[in-house]
Amino acid sequence: MDSLKMPEKWLTIDQIADHLQVSKEKIYKLCQRGKMPASKLGGQWRFKIGQVDEWLLEQQKKKKGKH
């Protein structure tokens, strides 16, 4: 039997900052510069954890390629 995949929840800036263990200010700066995957809903940033984790892995790969 196929297992159903639950839709991914949207996280707040507090939750994503906690997940990444960085400050909210750092997250705000990345979002405002368009460098981090996020959506602004009702004036507040929201994040899909899977997209953010994928983005972070890509950032790590880019840095490794530069050394």
C-alpha cells in the first residue's frame, strides 16, 4: 500500500531561525536580499523546511567548489 505524504507545513521566521540555529536578523537579511527560499504572506515571511534545507545544501556545495 502506498503511504500518503503529508503536505509540508509553513514555518515562521522564529521556527526557521531555530531550525538553522541562526538569528532572526540573519534570516530577515537573506530574505530581503532574495537569497533564501521564502514567501511573504500577510507581511510575514514563511518557509518550507524542505526547500530551506535543500537551499542550504546547495550553498554548501557552492562553497566547496570555490576552495
